[in-house]
Amino acid sequence: MNRRLLGLGVAIPFLYFGIQLAAAPFYPAYSFFSRDASTLGSDGSTAPWIFNLGALVLGVIKIAVAGAFLSALPRAGVGRVLSVLTALALASAGIGSFNAFLHPLPAPLHTEGLLSILGGGFVLLPILTTAVLWRLGARRYAVMNVVVCLALVPVMTGLVQRACMRAGIDFSGFQAFLNGYHGLIQRVGAAVVFVPVGVVAHFLRRRTRIRPAYHAACPQMAG
């Protein structure tokens, strides 16, 4: 069962973007570059249920995979504290998906309710999964993830604009880019959050495949 759940973990980033691809044709003139993902579940869509039901399914999967992480990460040599924090952050992402299902845009609770707050823990996933990948031996990917995160932080937190204001530099062109490509930036950020989750699940699933095979070849060591 754990191995099957880890397989679903590998699928999380594909499901996240696949749901959007399935829902986009039903939103007139929808742009992946300028519109965020949650817009697909709003009343501007002729079939908002596609995105909203997808969010529900994705929320269930995230929480189930979080349980699998809580079991598999310590066995893979990841510390208990890091394992628990990673599982909680992924479960928080699942709560965020439930919130998107229960309170689709333009409902104020989509961004202001208790579930929205509880779902905010997903922002820690890039840091936690990077640490997990380092412990699992995937250090090249972990370093690459750190570089991408550091490159995105100034853009997504407004540090670039603040630096330009202090230096007296005109950043109107940059701001126009952010306004016109908000959807693209959000999806790049989502990839940074969820792709490492799939990679961690892949490494854990591969280890669960290797271990039974080893015990089958060396039954005297299994006991």
C-alpha cells in the first residue's frame, strides 16, 4: 500500500498541471500566462466543477501521500523531525486543495478562511523537500532546487521592486511583466513546490522496490 501511495506521490505534479489543462478549454479566452490556476474553478468557467473536483481529488492524494512519507522517510534514513515536518507541509498543501474545492473563487474564504490559513504550510515544501533529497543522496537535484528557489524569491516577494525603489531605478517595465505574466510566475512557483515532492516519492518508491528484491535474494538476511 505504501508503495502505491508513493506512486501517487510521483503523479502529484502531473495531476496538478493536468487538471488545469483539462479545465482550461471551458474558460473562454483563458490564458495560462496571465490568469492564475484558481480562476479555472470560478463562475467564469462553463464547467468549473472540473477544476474544483480535481482540487478535491488532489487534496485527498496529497494527504494520503503525506501519510506514506511519514512512514517511509524515517526508514530511508531521514531524521524523524524532518520527516514529520515534510509530511505536515504536504498535508497542509492537501488542506489548501480542499479549501479550493469548498470555496472556489470569487468566495472570500478562498483566500481568507481558516482552511486557507492552514493550507499555507505548503510554502515550506521547497525547503523541506530539498533537505530530504540531500539526505536521500540526490544532492545534485537538491542543489539545483536551491538555485531555482533563490532565483524566484526576489521576484515573488517583491524584493526586486523594493531594491529598485531604493536605488531610484524605474521598474515599470518589470512591473508590467509581473502583471501580464502572473499566471506563468505562479505556475513556475508551483513547479518548484510540487515537482520535488514527486522526486522524493520516486526515490522512496525505488528504495521500497530494491529492499524486497534484496531480501528475496538473501532470505537469510531478512530475519
